[in-house]
Amino acid sequence: MDIIQRNATTPFITKDGSEIRELMAYRNSCIRNLSLAEAILPAGAATQEHYHTGTDEVYYILQGRARMRVGGEERAVGPLDAVAIPANQRHNIINTGDEPLVFLCCCAPAYEHDNTVMTV
């Protein structure tokens, strides 16, 4: 069993422009087939549209309000909403609130910069 404290992780900026902390992945735990990260997006900010080749992703909103775009669909999301993002689907999220948007990102297989394709 591995237990990773959030504050023991180092935040970094992903290709889409969000700040994340990788909480669990093969890089820091015994987990091999997925990754879990916390993402923070400042008020008024948005991630750049992108997709992940061969990687399914789930966003779980903890704090804030946003507009989520996946493929051709756009919907409002907020705390306790889970969003399914199938592999190879263009997506981005826009913080529509006046506080930081905080959400968890789960990727299977694990997040990699190399399988993130920017669309703009």
C-alpha cells in the first residue's frame, strides 16, 4: 500500500495549461495502469483544447464552477460532478466562477505529456 500526502507532491504545468499535482501514478507509487492528479485552474482561466491518444479521463469537480467541453458538447459543471472524457475526444474546461476551480483528474492509462495532443 502506498499513501501519498498531497503536500509532498510538486505541482507542475501540463501541456493544456493547468497546474496539477500528480497524487498517484507509476512514477510515485505501486499503481501501474492509471493516474490520479489534482488540478487547479484560476478564476476566469481555461485549459487549451486537447485530447489524449488512447487514454480515458475522468474529471471530478471538488470546488468551483465551470463549462466543460467534450467533443461537440458543452455543459455546466460544479462540485461533486464527474465528467467522462473518452480517449481521443477533444476537450477543455473553462473556470466560470470567481474562485479557483479544483478538480481531480483520473487517467487510464496514466497521464503522459507525450500522448497529449494540442488542437489549437
